[in-house]
Amino acid sequence: MFSSIAEKITRQLEANGVVKSEDREIYRYGIKQGLLIMLNLSTTLLLGIVTGMFWESIIFLAAYMLLRRYAGGFHAKTPACCYIYSSAMVLLVMLGIKYMFDSILISICTLIVGGVVIFLFSPIEDKNKPLDVTEQLVYQKRTRFYLLVEIILDIAMMCLGWKVIYEPISMSLFCLGVLVALGKFKNVKIEQRK
């Protein structure tokens, strides 16, 4: 669906002289990715509204996206699967916060588990995004920096008792930790098959 929309937009841009024909594929890909990101953002915000957790969904998404970019981890095989997995994760997180987070102990545990896994194993490369040695080091430093920032912010919000902030941050670290662990496991299995 998004491929055809991106194709039409790119053709129109090319016809209007905005895009050169040799840059056509780059623009088409960028437009398609932009549309997918907009769909994911819209779905997350909609799920936040439906569950009555709009601000939690925004905070979860911000904390998650900041680290996911550099930490890597498990990736779905297709954009459709990615959308389904991401939407299911957000819904489970919102429902988990709403119905299961009855003590700060759960936030502390999810923060620790997610933080340790991310710190130890990130960045995790994917076959679609291999990393050279320099990129590995840069991504590791950025992951650890943003992880530290989020941990400090999370602990500060716990001390202030601001559940609307610390619960989604803790859950974002836990979810990313799970994806990092799954990505690491997947890469180890691929290496063993070689």
C-alpha cells in the first residue's frame, strides 16, 4: 500500500522537476519510510487515547525511539509484521502500566533488567543494517549515553513519584532490552548455521 503511494508521490515530484530521475529510488524509499513512521506514530497515539494513557504513550515512544535507533535489536521481516508487532507491544505496554504496575518495585525491576541487557549487548546489528567496527563503537557510546540519561531521568521521576513518566520509561527500557536480547539470540543462531 505505502509502496504505491510513495511511487505516486515520487512520480509527481519528478514530473514537477523537484526530483531528478537518478534520485528517484532514494526519494521513493524515503517517502515510504516516512509514511510508515507516521502510521506507527499515529497508531501509538491512538492506542494511548483509547487506553486513557495518552501522555504515557508519548513518553514511552520518545524513550523507546531515542534508544532503539542506536541499540538495534530484533527486526521483523516485513514492514507489515513490524507494524503489527509494534502495535501489539504498545498496547501490551499501555495495558501493563494501567493494570499491572501497582508498585514502584515493578518499575525498578523492569528498569534494571532492560538497562543491563541494553548496556551489555548493544548495539545489535541486523542483516539489513550491518555495522562496521567504527559504527559499532559510535553506536555503543551513543546507546550507553542515552541509556544513562534515561536511567537518571527515570530514577528522578521515581523519587518525585511521577508515575506518568517513570512507568513508561521503565517499560521502554524493558521492551528494548527484550528486543536486544532477541536480536542477539537471532545473530548467534545465524552465526552457528554458517
